[in-house]
Amino acid sequence: MSDTIQQPTLRTAFGPRGLTMSILMVVAGSALMTLAAKVQVPFFPVPMTMQVLVALLIGAAYGPRLAAVTIGAYLAQGAAGLPVFAGTPEKGIGLAYMAGPTGGYLLGFLLAAITTGWLAERGGDRGPFRLALTGLSGIAAIYVPGLLWLGTLIGWDQPVLVYGLWPFVPAEILKLALFVVIVHLGTGALRRR
């Protein structure tokens, strides 16, 4: 027997889960992503949704595999025409919406949840500094495909960073801070149990 005690994390708090629990977690996570897309928080210079924060939290709590299934289910709902994305149905629905300017960011949610979950499994959810790096990696996983897709659509002669990154930086800093606090407090509470 080993004397090593594994520290609890948000991901391990769920314990061994069966198929029913995993399905419930996927449904709850995709519903939370939808809610996060629909609630706009007034912010400067642009209003913000909380999808980035929720994608990061799902990754940290669920681990990379279940997080991938959860965000994949959310994207599949949107592709099927359900109005789960920000601005739907007003700005379109289904694959046409996903092929628009936000399509790369939508793919980025999947990559962010996987990245965050993978890093959390490897100790990236231990302490504020590691959490900040984990969250920042997840945010980068959203913006890289988002900016690449946006540049492909509008042309690289356009100021892609001006349209697709800089207006969102203040909100992403706030969401990163919230991610660190929520996961740090959550794992701290689990350690005290």
C-alpha cells in the first residue's frame, strides 16, 4: 500500500460514475452552456456571455473525455438547429450559424474543455498559479481557432485582432479570475471534507 494520499479535485469529487450519472452530467453541462450563451452581462467595451467560463469549468470538473462529450453534445444541438448559441435564433441557427464568424470560437469551446480537463488531471487545478495557467491555456484554445476562422471569413487584410480579440480581453481576464477562484475554492472545500 502506498502512503501517498491523492488530493481531491473538482473532477474526482464526482467519484466513480456510471452511465446514468455521466448522461445526467452531459445534459446538465450542455444546458449550462446554453444558459451561459443566452445571458448577456453588460460589460465594456462589448457585452459578455459566460460560455468561456462554463467551458473551462466543465473541463476542470469533468475531465477531458466527459467534457468533450458534453461540449460535443452542445455543439450537436446547435448544429441540429436548436437555438442554443448566443444570438440564436435571431442571427440564424444550425450549420449556417456555425459556419459564420463565431464558428471557430464554437470549436474552441470543445478544445478549451478538453485542454482544461487534460491539464487539471495532471495537477493544473492545484493552486491559483497553476489554475491561472490552465485557464489561460483553455482561453487560448478558444481564441486560436476563433481568430483563424474569422480571418478566413473576413480576409486577412482586415484587422482580425481588432474585431475578434481585443474587445474581449477585459471580459476574458474577469472570467479567468472567476475560474481560478471557483475551482480553487471548490478544491479547497473538498480537501476539508
